[in-house]
Amino acid sequence: MNAVARGLTSFFLAIFLSASLFAQQSSTSTQNPDWWKNAVIYEIYPRSFQDSNGDGIGDLNGITSRLDYLQTLGIDAIWLTPIYPSPQVDFGYDISDYYNIDPQYGTLADFDRLVADAKKRNIGIIMDLVLNHTSDKHPWFIESASSRNNPKADWYMWHDPKMVDGKPQPPNNWLSVFGHSAWQWDPARQQYYYHRFYIQQPDLNWNNPMVRKAMYDAERFWIQHGVAGFRLDAITSLFEDPTFSDENYVLGPDGKPLINAYGDKRVDTLKTDNLPEVQDVLRELRQVADQTQGRKVVLIGETYLRSVGDLRKMYGAHNDELDLPMDMEVGFINRFDVNMFRERINQAETQINGDEPLFVFDNHDNIRWDRYDHDAHHEDAGRVIAAVLFASRDTAMMYYGDEIGMVTTPPTRKEDVKDPIGVTGWPKEKGRDGERTPMQWNDGPDAGFAPSGVKTWLPIPPSYEQINVTADEHEPDSMLHWYQQLIALKRQDPALHDGAETMLNKNDEHVLSWLRKAENGEAVVVACNFTDQPQTVSFDLAPQGVRGSSPKTLLKPPGAAEPASLGSIQLGPFGV
């Protein structure tokens, strides 16, 4: 990275920032209405972060005990995956009560304490709000399933069967995301109910105004408990085509339907995903959030979309819907393809009307960023990913353990699988256990995640002996320090905090580079080698209005060469 400060060109590649820089770094208060712009959001999978009571499952008090660590890292907000009461079929995404905390994680008082202690450190708490479905153990569904004429009979997506040879069959060919038909027969009602996800997760009927009111009331409840915002789970799945006609099959080169990991013929999701009515709900959610007095409540969307045009719609025609729809197009390219990264980052910069992008590289549903790994260059590849995430013009969302280079550790035997999709899809689909393993705090018993000798809900990966927070804290060249330094630059450097972004050297097939330029003229150039071979790059910044050729290095990997000029910059394999 090259920074040009107050008319002097300075190249971002280099030195480790001193500890005093971190001690002096200012925090972004969630009381600031624009706190979420350029922020760093840290996703925590609560079961796996810190166990405080010795039951092998992470909990809220465990998270509270680690707030100082998260403050030192430099984050602005924590996104918690669901902590509501739940049968835990989908580990919390099957909610049975929207107004409380699951006893596994603690109490409502524990949650309030977490919010208050996080606020003291200028860290906001973002709740995961699951609006598409509930648990089949939720009182709403139990009542709805009891008959066709009860008060909540129309709260879920019920449909009469298609009769074939006198036997009831699903109404159409729609599939669950987790395999097989999305329709489940209910003998009491003699109807099918629709479930986009697990059988135990029946879809709510968002055409029913009482459903909307109930969910907006839940939104208000958690706002009253001080949350900084909501991550809206599966938000594009709220509505279905009212004709209930079959989806088209996804065909392979031979013209035959492709088969998914569960053995089903693949179908597209045009009739069950991102229907226009979703925008109405987003506007209503925004109206509820904006009723909050004195602070900004941020709305984040889980938005796997087909195009940058669809992404733009999620902000609303008048910026009255989502603040931060997740841009999955950058982080989930899943290979070091310079041209594709350049194109998609540029789309986020130029084709969403200047709105704030939210870049995401991994989360609890996807293999960790080590899917980008490159043999002997694991840490080097990780530094590249982090540089793209934190040095772009974006709000950055990271996943617990990224900062120490935690790797995906999937189960090796079907009998060890906890995630139901791994049970259903084994061996092609091993489930999501591998990216949900406990946080690796130290090299002691249970990696410091739980008291010694406790059987943890998922096994501690063997990598904990080398990859852990304590080891990284004592190693100046560690991944943890790389993350701390990048986040500090994102927070403090005017160009990297909110400067405009322009792609450079657009024909380079090996190095991705871009310019960040602040209103005061300070500029930072970021250069990332996407190959395992050394590369030499040069920059002429005159067309961007940047004068000078003698760079000042801000950050570079251990042992990297110091550039003498912008005319010849040496980048090692996966060098930044």
C-alpha cells in the first residue's frame, strides 16, 4: 500500500505499527449515526467462542469476558448468531421464542450485561433476526398445525396436496436448501407446509399482516434492550410465487438436470427467492428501526444475489431499506482471480450509487478463508485476503478466528457430524461443523475455550497447539498483529477510512492494486500479489492527481523489500 499524505506520496507495504499506536487508537461510538460506515463487524458463533460455565458450549458471559480482547483488536460491533430459545436442530436458527435467551447461553440479564459492557468499549451488539421461519416447536406453529380454522391457521405456508393415484404428493418440485422436498405432510391438517430450510423450520406467511406485526414487535423488543442493529437471516426468502408452479430444473451441458449433494435434481429458485414483495418488508423494518430515539439501528441483510443490480435494490430507491446488504460477490470468488476481483470490487465502487458496500469472506455457513489457501503460503494468502477486506472502501465483516488464521476442520467420520446437512449429504456434503469449531485461545487444555477436561460440543482442532491467540500475541510477525495493524489503519488513516477508491494497472494479470484518496489529498495505494511467484509493479499516479514518486511504507509482510520508488515495487509471493 502506498500512502500520499499532505502532498507526499507514501507507499503502503510496510512497517509494523508500534504498540503505542493501538493504545492511542480511537473507538467509533455506536452513538454516532454513521458509526457503521467503514466499520469492522466481528461475527461470533456463540456456541464456539468462550465457555464460562464448563458445559462445553460457549455462552454470553464467555463473550463478555473477552470484550477487552475484541477492543484491542479494534472492532466496532459484534454480530451474534441466534441466541434465542430453540430446540437447536439448526443450532439456534429454529427459534421457539423471540423474546428470551436460550438457557445454554445464559439469561436476558446476561445479555443486558453484555450490551452494557460492550457499550463501555464502544462496541455494538448486532442480533441475528430470523424472519423467514420459526421452529416447529414455536407456539405459533403448534397452534397453526392444530386445525385449518384456528386463529393462527394462516400464519405459515400451508398448501393442499397434489393427489397422485389417490395418494397425497407435494404441491410442486420446490426443494429445501438442505436437501429433498421443501414440503412436509401434516396428518392433522391433511396439508403440506413449506420449509425453505429444515423440516423443523416451517416458513412464515408474510402475506398475513398479523405475522408482520408479530415480527416487528420482536424487532422493537431487542431495540429496547439496546442492540446496535440486526443481521436479517435469509431475508430474500420471505415470499413465494403465489401460483406455486414448478421451478425449472438446472441443466448440465448434456441437457439433463444436474444433481445436488443430496441426490436431488437441482432446481432454480426464481419462484422462492428475492421476490419483489421483499422490498416492502425491508422498508417496514427500516421504519421500525428508525423509530428509535437518539441512536442509529443498523439493518444488515444476508443477501446471496444474482447481480450487482439486485444488490443495489436492497438499499432501497430512497435509501430506506437495508444499510448493509452483504456483498457476497467479492469474498466468495473462492480463487485468486485478479480480473474477477478487480471487476467485482469496481462494481461495488461504481454501480451501487455510492452506497456503503459490506464485504464478507467467510461465516458460519461457509468454509473459512483457508479455501483460498495456497500450499506453502497459508499466512501469505491470509494477509492478501485481509488486505482486500480492510483496505477496500467498505464495511468489513470478519469471522471469529480469522485473525489468527484458524482453518476449517471438517469431521472425518459421519458418526461425528453434528450439522444435520452433513448427516443428510455425507460424504459429498460434510456439513458446517468444520467452520464452527471452538475458538483457539491458547495451547493449553481445550485451547482455553472451556475449563480443563470438559467435553466440548465440537472437538478442538489439532491446529490449536500452533494456531492460538496467546502464541500470536507474543509473535510480532503473526497474523493477529497483521489484522490489528490493518484495522488500525482502516480506523485512523483518512484515505483508508473513507477515501474514494480507484482501480490501478487494470491490465495486470498478477497484481491487484487500487488507490484510496481522501478529500485532504492523502492517498494510499494497495498492491496485492495474487500469485506464488515474485512480481514487480510500477505506478504512475499523475492521472489520479497524485504527485511525487517516493513512497513511504505503511505496512508490508515480514522480510518484504522496501520500495525505493513507485517505479519499481517488488512483491514476494502473495506479497502485499
